[in-house]
Amino acid sequence: MNIRVGTGFDAHAFGPGDSVALGGVRVPHTQGVVAHSDGDVILHALCDALLGAAGLGDIGQHFPDTDLRWKGVESHVFLTAVNDLLRARGYVVGNVDLTLMAQSPRIGAYRDQICAGIAQWLGLERHCVNLKATTTEHLGFIGRSEGLAALATVLIQPGPSTTA
């Protein structure tokens, strides 16, 4: 068993609402997102990165939007389940690097809360989770404020009780 790296991406269109879920935190906004679950692009991208690193497919295979069990579910439920899958296969998360792409909302005031929550759900120290945010300089669907997206990169490694 070796160290493995994964990447994930997610995007959602804006829709009716007054907040968006970002990294498990409700961030006030002039719109919500169109999604089956809570539409948390950060946690969805993170789940895909973790699943990819472990060779376990993608979030849609594990939590399909055709299954009513997942309707409206907060995405930290997915993250916790994915982390349990990794641990069952002898892996732990080493670090997480996230990028939110959005013209708005601004997340500076929520960054620490988002990172701390993700660290807690994954059993990491806070400094092992990094979150960056960027705009697309008004280009594309993100720049036109039609939606938002996130990228995630993760490193997973054998857990303490696993022999490499």
C-alpha cells in the first residue's frame, strides 16, 4: 500500500435561496444552488478526490442523485462515509488542498470555520486543510455569477496500523 493522490471537481448552478453550503458552513448569499443534496461544491469535490485517490470511483456511484435517501442531505454525511471507506481499506488522509471558484460569495470570513470543520470530519490537524478562493475575472458561467465550482487535491497514505 502506497501514498496516493486524488483530484476532484464539482460545480453547481445558482438558484433560489439565500445561502450556499460551502465546506459544511452555510454562507449567506443572494442565491442558493440547484442540487439534489445541499449542493456543497467544496465537500463534493473533496469526496471525489478522496474516492479517486483510493480507486473507489466517484461520489455519484456512492451517493446517486437518483436515490431519495440523499435528497437534501448535508454533504458532511458523504465526507464522513467516504472517510470511513478509506479507513476500512487501511488509508488515512494526509492533507487536503481546496480551491473555490466563485465571483461571490466571498469566503474570507468563513475560511477558518470551513477548514476546521473539514479537519475535524477527517480526523486531521487544522494545518492539514487548506482553502483558497478565486474568481474567474468575470469569465464563463462562474464569472457571469451563474454558479460556482470547487477543485480538491488530496494525499492519502497507509494508516498507522497498516504495514506499507
